[in-house]
Amino acid sequence: MDLQGQRVVVLGGTSGIGLATAEAAARQGAVVTVASSRRASVDHALTRLPDRCDGRVVDLTDAQAVGRLFDDLGEFTHLVYTAGEPLKLMPMDTLDLDAAWNFFTLRYFGALGAVRAVLPYLRKDGSVTLTTGTAKDRPGPGWAVAASICGAMESLTKALAVELAPVRVNVVSPGFVRSPLWSGMGEEERERMYTEVGAAIPVGRVGEVEDIARAYVFLMTEPFATGTVLTVDGGHILV
Ligand SMILES: NC(=O)c1ccc[n+]([C@@H]2O[C@H](COP(=O)([O-])OP(=O)(O)OC[C@H]3O[C@@H](n4cnc5c(N)ncnc54)[C@H](OP(=O)(O)O)[C@@H]3O)[C@@H](O)[C@H]2O)c1
């Protein structure tokens, strides 16, 4: 089974893992809609996608705007959610509780709200693929809040797989991936991190967004996969 002619919506699909997933789905023949909050990133993404694809500007923390987006898009087959703002580590000794609450807004509540809003429009033979991360199983200092979001995403996925059946619901858990998510770091520091992390894990490098995109396409197209947490991390959680 491939994605020929199927409509796929990628929320957060204008950069990094989401854009690579949109491109991979389009290569399999899907008609892809990408959405994110900035017009410039939507326009950039559309230069990388075939003409049959389109893009929408929407702030996924605005539940009403998300509802309007799906009312406008109508029926489709696969929803992918990869939206996330640049990562912030939150060491406990300086933890700001408001910032910790807010960190859940886009990654967890944005995904929950999108799934709620999409239900009237998602085909029953379709799928939802969400995003978590290996921080749940391998958190470092400063990762308490981010790791908690990952745990919540995995539990959400399994609960939705039961409640929304026959719609399939899965989640991809990437390890360290070279992407704009890390753009808040200086270039030198970021490259050093990629090199050091890569050298320490079994495959000898950090991930590229295309590595992770293949996992989303697999979960969209595998009819027996639901409630699955698909870790693609170069073996990082093993060492
Ligand atoms: N890269 C990694 O190493 C890694 C590892 C594990 C998990 N993850 C997770 O994978 C997901 C994707 O990461 P990535 O590396 O692909 O990041 P990315 O390249 O920074 O992409 C994030 C996307 O989210 C969109 N976005 C941000 N705020 C938004 C908002 N309020 N409303 C709508 N869209 C919004 C961005 O577009 P706009 O700026 O236009 O809104 C962008 O398209 C994140 O949840 C991240 O935590 C990444």
C-alpha cells in the first residue's frame, strides 16, 4: 500500500521532520497539506513540494483556528502532528512553573486539540501519527518537563488507538536529529553536540530528518500498526 492520491495533513510540516515527512508522502503520490504558524515557513515548504500540495498558516495553540482549518480542508486520510517550538531545557533549580505549563501547550494540548477537531473529517481507514522523543526513556539533567511531555504523548497515543479504532493512532519517537529545532544554539556548539552525540551511539551519527520521515510514512501505510511507539534513534537509548 502506498499513499497514491490520498490526502495527508502535516501540522508542523513546514520544517525539519514534518517537512521531510511531507516530502516523503508526496513522493509516494499523496496530496499533502502542510500547516504552521509563520507564512514564511509555509511558503518555503511549498517550494519543496509538488504543485498539487498546499499550505496553511495556523497557530496550533489556537483551538478555534484549528477547528476552522479542518472545517475548510474537509475529508482526508492521514493526520501527522510534528509541531514544536525550539526546545528549552528546564533545570529544576531555576524551574519556572508557568513556563513548564506553557511547554505542554503546543506539543501536548495542540496535538490533543487537533485530534479532537479532525474527527469529523478523518476517514475511518485513515491514521493519526503523533510525535514524542527518546527523552522519556533517556532523560538528562534539565529534561524533566520535556521528558514528561514525551511520556504524556505515548500514553495519549495508546489511549486514542483504543478509543478511535478503526482509525489507527501511532507515535514516532526520534532520537537526536539534525534539524532547525536546535537553531537556538550557536552553530559551533550545535555541531559539537551532533559530533559528540553521534560518536557515542551505535550507528555513529545523529539522525537526519529523512531517517525519521520514513517512520511516519511506515505508520501511515502499515494497516496492522496501531498504538505503536516507533523509536528511530540510532540505538541511543541502548547505550
Ligand atoms: N530534532 C530532534 O532532535 C527531535 C528529537 C526528538 C523529538 N523531536 C520532536 O519532533 C518535533 C519536530 O521537530 P523538528 O526537529 O522537526 O523541529 P522544527 O524543524 O523546528 O519544526 C517545528 C515545526 O513546528 C512549527 N510550529 C512551531 N510553533 C507552531 C505553532 N504555534 N503553530 C503551528 N506550528 C508551529 C514550525 O513552523 P512555524 O515556525 O512556521 O510555526 C515548524 O514547522 C518536535 O515536537 C520535537 O520536539 C525532535
